Amino acid sequence: MNAISFGAAACERPGIASDEPTPDKSLDAAWNVLEAANDLGDDVTVEACRRVIDASLNGTAAAQSDLQIVTGYFR
């Protein structure tokens, strides 16, 4: 198996839709949104991102309202 096919296979996870929220996707999105919100001075969004990140690091579920802020930020 070459590196290209390995990378493609690693991105495909059977049984998980691409837009389905997962802890990893939520955490990655929260970090990206946190950076943008910080740059824009959006304190409310920064706090929501921090709560999502903290919840992920603690192994708990983030509040749905915080996840909605994070996932809808760039839309």
C-alpha cells in the first residue's frame, strides 16, 4: 500500500457520515473558530469555543448550544 492510498483509506471511516458531529471534528472546529473569533474580538464565541474544548479534553459532552455556535460560525 502506498502513502496516497493509505491516506485516502485513513480518511474514510465506514458508518460515519461526513457531516456527523464527532468529538474530534468538534474539537478541531472549536480550535479553528476560537482563532478566528479571537482575531475578531468575538468574546461570546471565544467562550463557547473554550467550553467545547474543555468538555472534549475532560471527556464530557459539550452543550448543544455551544456546538451550534462552533459549527455555524463560518456559514
